[in-house]
Amino acid sequence: MAPKEEIVDAEVSDEEEPEIEEIEEPTEGDVKTEAPEEAPEAVPEEEIIDERIYTVPLRKAYWTGSRLKRANRSVRILQKFVERHMKPEAILIQPEVNEKIWERGIQKPPRRIRIRATKNDENLVRVYLAEG
């Protein structure tokens, strides 16, 4: 039988371990980059009082005045239509509706457009594009 080899554990000294640097606490003059202590309060959603879907005829823009102002006139016709039917204090036309009117340029706005008008508790009417 062969003699067993003895395994000698190598002792690791404290000097061989890497040193860990300590981070100093910032003083009062230093700028702190911490997260805010309290999250901002969520803005409550506006309560919708009335919601209606309309098909607004814009054909009048074609036969009144210059052909180079038809899209501008179509937006004004839309505003007057919403004022007449919803009786708002203010009207907000969403960008999708404006882009739909201006889609084919200033000379060829659509003859009619389907919208969804919502009125909130502050008597503000928002005009959205109706689906379909």
C-alpha cells in the first residue's frame, strides 16, 4: 500500500485580501441625489357629464369662399357645430381630429366627419375622432 499524501491547507493572511474603501457621507453643502420622499399626488380624472357622437357636415366649406381656405373653414364649422349642440364654455379639439381634416391638404377637407364630444363637470367640451 502506498503512503497517503498529506494535504496541507495554505493559510491565507489578512494582507492578501483586497481592501474595501469606505464611502464618506455627504456634507450639508454637497448635492444629494436621492429619490423624493413622497410621490406626487395623482391628478383625479375629470368626471364626464355628457358624451355624444355626431356626424358633422363640412360640405359648406366647399361652396363658400376660396378653395385655398377650405380646411381652415372646416375647423371653424366644426367649432360652431359643437357650440350649437353642446353649449360649452370652452372647446378643445384633439390633434387627431385636426389631422383628419387636414389629411388631404387645405383644398380637399372631408365632406363630413364623425366625432365624439365629451363634456366634463367644468363645462369643457373635448372633441375626439369617433371610431369607425
